Amino acid sequence: MVYIISYKLQRPGQDYSDLYNAIKNISGTYWHHTTSAWLVETNLSAQQIFETLFPFIVDDNDELIIFRLQGEWWGRLTDQSNLSWLRGRSF
């Protein structure tokens, strides 16, 4: 299963490296697409991902949401290796 992890980190200058490392450790297969969005392939549920990452949310007003991706996708990417990553996943 592929999930998108999206967050809104409210306080500039905070060290969120533990959060980023936790996202990378959810699965060996991930793609950090934009500043605040990651795609990960894992057998965990959205709730399990959330519970894994929530301890690394630093501020009370930070936001975190997890979506399971299903079905089709469409987009334009300049980096062809990213398209290869997407094409290799099952939704």
C-alpha cells in the first residue's frame, strides 16, 4: 500500500530531523516529493503510521495527516526517476 504523509510544521527553525528519519524508517521505499509531502510504501495502516510519527511532532499547532492512495494518478514531473518510482507502485 502507498500512503501520502503530509504535514504543516508551524514554527520555523525547529529541528524536525527525527520526524523525517521516522518517515524514512516506516519503509525502505519512500519518495520525498515536496517540502511537506512524502509517499511511502508500507504494510502499516494509516493509523499505525500516524501513531509512529506523532511523537515527533514538535509543536502543539503542527499538523499531520495520512492518506492511503488508491486508483489512478496523473501529473507532470521533470525528474523521470520519480515517474519510475510511481509507475512501480500498486495503487
